[in-house]
Amino acid sequence: MIIAHLSDLHLDGDPRAEDRVAAVMAWLGGLARPIGAVVVTGDIADHGAAAEYARAAELLKHPSPVLMCPGNHDVRSEFRTGLLGLPASDGPIDVAQEVDGVLFAMCDSTIPGRGAGFLADSTLAWLDEVLSSGDGPAFVAFHHPPVEVGVALVDAIRQSGEDRLAAVLGRHPRVKALLAGHVHTGASTTFAGVPLRIAPGVVSQSLLPVEPGADRGWDEGGPLDYERPPSLLLHVLHDDGRVTSHHRVISR
């Protein structure tokens, strides 16, 4: 199975963000054979407005299943109604779907009104239950990485309470990888002995401290590069359970 993984679209009504998302989806539509799923790990909207989700629903259409979880810029009630067709609610948005024998557990790591992340007790109990439902390969996705990644501004608002997540993962070796966003740069590390893959931002790319411009304040555009083209990850789930991740830059 090949899984497309994108994140941090930040659709805000401006043509710039929409054009970048459209370019990524057009590239996916031109692949030589179908992919298994498209996973989008949060910050789909920039302000959480209904119009932003309506546009996202149009742009993210794909023949394969499109699986989404919210990020800190998303608003739960509008996300539910605009993207999932569910009644409005402010509770965590946790959705599990099996695709060709592979389980995708899309977890809500947001804290309404805050930039940082945390998996609620109810989310962890739900995750434990859905992972207990079988023994086939599984991916667990959320917006906020549960570890520091070397980008100070996002490390300060990463997912906390990670020991609780590690305990759940320790009971379920079927989890082949964790999928996250939030950092606006493609990155790979591990958490609790499980591969952690972080998708680059579609809207922009963050800068590491050693890169020119990384010391810019938010009033100067922040440590973000808006000129680099959008990119995404393609994850290959091999028959032996390994996950290989490929970074693709989309020229427009």
C-alpha cells in the first residue's frame, strides 16, 4: 500500500493556499496507479471558518479514501459539519477507518483555544479499543508530534502527556508508524519505538535554526519560508511491515 500524507494546508480564502493544495491534489491524481489513502494531519483551515471547510471539501476530493484529523487552527464543530458530515460538537474528533485491511486511527490532539496538543483520556481509551479490534497493520495519526523535533516554536507547543500515549502503543505492536504534522517540515524520528513521520506543510516550510531567516519574528513572517513549493510524503507499507517514506516536492 502507498499512502499520501499531507498536512498544514491553512486554507484561508486566499488563492495562494488554494492553489498550493490544488497542485498537490492534481499531482496525486496523475500518479500511474491508485494509492491506498490520502491522510491529512490537521490545520486544514486557517481560521476554522465554515467557508474554509467548504473549500477544503472541494479541493481534497480523491478516488481513494481521504482521512483527516484536526489541528490547532481547526475548529471542531465546523470541522465535523464541513468535512465529516456529522452534527456539530465540541468534543474530540476521533475517527477510525480500515482500508484494504490496514487500520487508520485519526486522533484529535487539539486543545480548543490553544496551540499546544494533548490526547484526552477519552481519545486514548478510544485508541486502545480500536487497536484491540484486530491484529492487521495500523497507522495512528494526529496533528501534534509527541516529541521535540528541533524547531523551537513548534517544540514549545508540541503534544504533551506523551507517556500515556507510549503506554497504549506498547500494548499494540500492530502500529507500523505514527503520522503527524504541525511542524511545517518533513521530518522522521521515533516515539516509543515506533517510526514517527511528520509531513511537510503544504502552505509553507519551517526553517531549522541553522538556516538563514530562522531568527525572524512573527511580525516578519516568522521562521517560515513561503516561497518553497508545496510538498508531501508518500509512505510505502511493505509486506513485511516496514514503512518507507518518500518526500516529494510539487512544482507548479
